[in-house]
Amino acid sequence: MDYRFKVWLEQDGQPVLGDGLLNLLTLVRRHGSIRGAAGEMKMSYRQAWGNIKKAENRLGIKLLIKQIGGESGGGAHLTPEAEQLIRKYEDFRCEAGEAVKKSFLKYFRQ
Amino acid sequence: MDYRFKVWLEQDGQPVLGDGLLNLLTLVRRHGSIRGAAGEMKMSYRQAWGNIKKAENRLGIKLLIKQIGGESGGGAHLTPEAEQLIRKYEDFRCEAGEAVKKSFLKYFRQ
């Protein structure tokens, strides 16, 4: 027996940050561009940017700053607010995951 | 900001017990029949019984005992193994949920 666990953040009952967007934002940070991140996740630029904008609207904060060149090839980097949100979500997910694992072992591996 | 959390049990990488099946089994217990439980969940008898059988096969245990009358109207009740599994899953989910909530409050409501 094993278990799976998912946790995500919501704002006004709408999802704003889960594993999918976290991966995307982390890849934007690494690649320095939405296009590079989208490519690695096998999604279109349009989808990737759409997901980010949706989260920005729901959260009421900017997650990305697009650099000159814009959609036709410019770079992008995460805002300090995005970096802070990611850090908190990662810490939350990690700590929550450890607790879930401990409970699972208590009930199913004794 | 708020959060959502899901946890489910798997066997050999396949889901075997999550909120959906838990609801269904709990309703079978209350109604004493698969048909009554399925009706309350707005699913067909066939779907409900299919989901239960799939979990039984993956777990390698019987979850239900069907009474005389069978598919044409007989009742059903949970096996002791199902009752034990449900109890453990509910305790696990509840304890894990409390821990996740505590972590969320720590990171997002300070």
C-alpha cells in the first residue's frame, strides 16, 4: 500500500498555485524566458503565458516581468513577489508532505 | 489565500481508495445496497459496482458482500476488511489534513 498527496493554493475558491504552475515558474526562472519554459513543459507559449496571467489576475500580483522583445523573443524573469510566493509554497508543500508521510506510516506500515 | 488538499491510497501505482470511493462505500453502509448508494451519488449501479470491483481487484480483498437477490435488488454490506480499511483511511486523512492546515497557517496566515 502506498499513498499520493496533492496540495495547492486557492484564492476566492480558484486555484492559483499548484505543482503545474510551480514547475512552469521554476522553468521560466531557469530559462529566462516563457518560451523556453513552455517548450520544456511541452506546452505552447500561449498556454503557458495564459496560465501565468490567470494566476496573476486571481492573486492580484505580477509574477513575471517581460523584458524588451516581448512575445517575439524577449526574456522574462520572476518578480520578487513571485519568488516569495514560490518559496512559501515550496516550504508549505514540503512540510505538509513530511507530515502526511508520517501519518501514512503510522496507519499503514505498522 | 486558502488551500486545498487531497490524499488517496494506491496499490502498485494504481489508486485504490480516495474520497470518491470512500463516499460510495459509506453510502453502501448506510443504504445497505449498491443501488441506493449509486443513486445518491448520481451514478449508475454499473459504474458504482465497477469502481468497487476495481478497488477489490487491486487491493486483493473483498470490500462488499452482496446478499441474496444480487444485482436485481438484493442488498450489500461492507466486509470487516473494508470497515478496517475505511477506518484507517479516515484516521490517516484526518490527521494528515490537520497537519497540512497547521503548515498552511504557519506559512500563509502569519
